[in-house]
Amino acid sequence: MTEMASKILEDSLEKLVLVRLRGGRSIRGKLKGFDQHMNLVLEDAEDASDNENIEKIGTMIVRGDNVIIVSPSPR
């Protein structure tokens, strides 16, 4: 992971992020932690793939090799 990506994720800790995954899923939740492989820990996560039917997931770990984009909240 680049220094810039690491800095952005550090700045996003304890904030809401949107994570796009392989296969088209989108997960929204509070970023609680991450590692050098971009594995993410999200709290209060929701499956936001379908805006009409948002499914609450709770706390989850997302494997970094499934992550396509992490979008931090606007500052």
C-alpha cells in the first residue's frame, strides 16, 4: 500500500466510508482499522448495493484483495 493510501485511510479512521468490492457489492460503515494489505474492519456496516433495500450487517472484516475503491467521507 502506498504512503498516500495509508494516510487517507488513517484520516478516515472512525469515519463513514463507502467500499466498492469485486462482484459489484458496496459496503458502507465506520472504518475501525486496516493493515498493509488493505484488509478493513468496518463497524455498523451496511450492504448499500441496492439503495432501495439496505441490509444491516454489523461489524465485519473485508479482505483487501476484494477491495476496488475506498471512498472516504467528505471533509
